[in-house]
Amino acid sequence: MTGPGIAGSPTPRLFRDGDEESLLSLIGLAFSRWPAVELSVEPMDHLRWKLRRDAQPPSQHTVVEIDSCLVGAENTWEHVFKAKERRLRVFRTCDSCVHPDYRKRGIYQLAYDFTMKTIAPEMDVHLTASQVRAIIRVAERSGRRRPIANVMQVLVRRLALKTSFGERGLEGDWALSTALLRAGVYIAGSSLKLAHSRPWGAAKPGWTLVPTSRFDERIDTFFDDAASAFDFIGLRTMDYMNWRYGDIRAGDFRITTAEEGGRILGFSVLALSHGRAKIADLLALPGRLDVAASLLGDAIRYAHAARAASIDCWLPRRHPYRSLLRREGFLRTANRPHFFERIGGADEDVAFLDDPSAAIHFTLGDSDLV
């Protein structure tokens, strides 16, 4: 149950099977639009996918109730990351919310404290990236979180000429409109310039771009090789990738692999939602910028054919693919700082994240934003 007029004391606890209906009702009251992405399934199906209660072990989440009515919640998003030579369980929170009638009563503080006391000890690293001031204030109170120095940035290429810059829901609209007005003719002519400037465009590539709906076991071998170029990268295993992108409950994704002789050289994942395209993931073998460039170009062409207004990509400031995005006319519209906190263990395991030149691969698909 969720609802106003509740007189008891708020009590945090772990989410239990059977809480789904109440949780979905709470989320619907707390957010103006949930889920934020367009889906071909019902919101309840998406919520059940996100909760991952069928995982082994089941993912744990926090709810706050008053007299058996949910008034607050904080879901967790778990992912194993390669951190240098170690593998660490990383979690971030998502869909953190409080019933509108119970805000400014310390409900979120209760949920956060319970999560950090009950769920966090089973993890290794806590990541936060919320832009909500109330959530930021609570997270900062621990005094232990610090920013990932190689800051995440939002990169956008506008595709449609006639699109309202005032459209609600567009990430960094005013910054984007200002940047594009400054860029002017450069963006309009970028495609023509690129057609004559790419050194890898002169010859037909030896690989093939293959659309697919799911990943097979070859992705595991590919990831082992691709991950060697990065100090910090979430595992792209077959099981994880098929949960993240191959499950219709997650959203409608366009998966493309670059293959040569039966071997995967790289892949891209594109999402289309509310008239915008988003590059959820893009990864190629070390040193294969040519493969990454072909996957990026393919994603842009598909988004343009789908009449998307723009195409977004999130990457760290220092990343081997930044030059490719610049060549394709992407502009930085905003920074999205991420913060980390080591949970137990040795802080030295993640100290490299203080280095602005740390080799980090983190994309939109590592979050719940697509």
C-alpha cells in the first residue's frame, strides 16, 4: 500500500517479493515520468526486470514503510567491475524516491542509511551520480565519497535541423543549443568533411557489421581481450549483456557486432526513445579505432534514418574514442560527475580513480538511464 494520512513511524526494511505493486505505485507518484525510456512492455515488467529478483543471489533493495504503506524506496543496481587486476562488486542506487506527501521528513535519509548499513557491506564500491540536491546532501554526509577524476561527459550530435531546443526532457538542452549555435556551419558540413578525411574510409573494411538481438559466448572471449585496455570497466559477459540489452523488458535496443572470420572485433548498442538516439555502449578490441569508428558511423546512420533529433554518448573526458566522436561532430554539452566510495577492503584498490588520466570505460548502459 501507498498513500497519505499515515500516522505511524517510518521503518526501513529490505524489499520483499510481493512489494512490486506498492513500489510501482510509489514510483509513479514520485516521478513525473517513469520509466524515462519508451518501452514495448508494461511498467511492471520493466520494474521486475530492474529488481533482478531472479538473479542468484537476488538483488537487494530498500523500502521505507509507515503502517504497512510504502513512503520511500531506494533500488540498487549491481555490476561487477574489473579494477586493475581485481574484480569488485560495484553498486549504485536508482529510482530513489519519497512519497510527495512525506518529503522533507528524513525519509530518504532513513533509506540511504539502511542501504549503507544492510546492503553495502556485501559490496566493494559504491558509485553515485545523482543530480538531485537532496540525494547529494545525504550522500555527502559520510565524508568518504570522492569524485572519479576522469569525469564523465555528455556528448551530443544534433541530427535534425527542425527540433525545438525547449523540448522538455532533453539532456542539457540550453547548453546544447548554445554549443550548436556557436558551432554553426561546422556541424552542418561535418558529414561532407568526414567523407574525405577518414583514412580508414578509403578501403572496404575486412569485417562485417552484424545486427543481432542477443550475444553469444564469443562476447566473453572478446571482453577478456578488450578489457585489457582499461583500468576500470564493467564486465561485459554473455549473461550480463543479454540481461542488460537482450531482454525486451529492459527496452528496445539495436545491437550490432563487428565480426571477422567468426571473431567479434567490437560491438555497439543503440537505444531510441522519445525522438532521441543514445549510444548505450560501444567497445572494440585494443587499438582497433577503425572498428569503433565503423560501429559509431553505423549507429549515426541508423539514428538519422530513424529521424532521431539527436544522438547522445556518455564517455569519460579521457577515452580513446573521444577523437572519433569529435570527428563525427559530437559536442560536449555537460559534465556528469561520478563519485565513489570504497566499502571495506583496501582503499588502494581504487586509488587509481583519483587519477584524471585513469583508463576508464563507462557508458550510459552502465547506468539505468537507457
